[in-house]
Amino acid sequence: MTIKKIENGDELTIALEGRLDTTTAPELDDMLKTTLGSVKELNFDFSKLEYISSAGLRVLLSAQKVMNKQGSMLVKNVGEEIKEIFEVTGFTDILNIE
């Protein structure tokens, strides 16, 4: 998986490419833990994300909890496969998806 970070003041966009699974989720989780301190607006770009596992969902949930306290989080450009995973797991009710 490739993680592309775009910082703009207190706004952070993270573009993910590939698979967010048990192998790659810890890398994203570690990066978020060290980056989210001053972020007010967190955006995920999933246009090139092919798959997300329960480990990836846990990372998103953790990020959402942090952002609920300090700003907002938005998930953009979600493909049909991942949108279906969000619907089945109930994440459509937890995340702001555009």
C-alpha cells in the first residue's frame, strides 16, 4: 500500500493506494498517531484503494474518534467494493462518506 500525505495548514489529506489490511494497517495507524496532533480537518482519498479489511476499519474508527474531539473527518472517492464493506459493517453510520 502507498500512503500519500498532503498537508495544508491544519488540514490533512491522506490518499491510499492498494490494500489496507492486516499487513498495511499498522503503518497507517502509526503515521496517524504521530500526525493528527494539530489537524482540524482530516480527509481520506480512497480513489485508488482496492480493499479494506477489519484491521483497516479499526484504523479508520480510531482516527474518527480522535477527529470527533478535535475537528472533522471525511472519506472521499469510495469505490463500490469498499462502499459495500462500509454498508455491511455499519460504517456508513459512523463515517462521513462523500
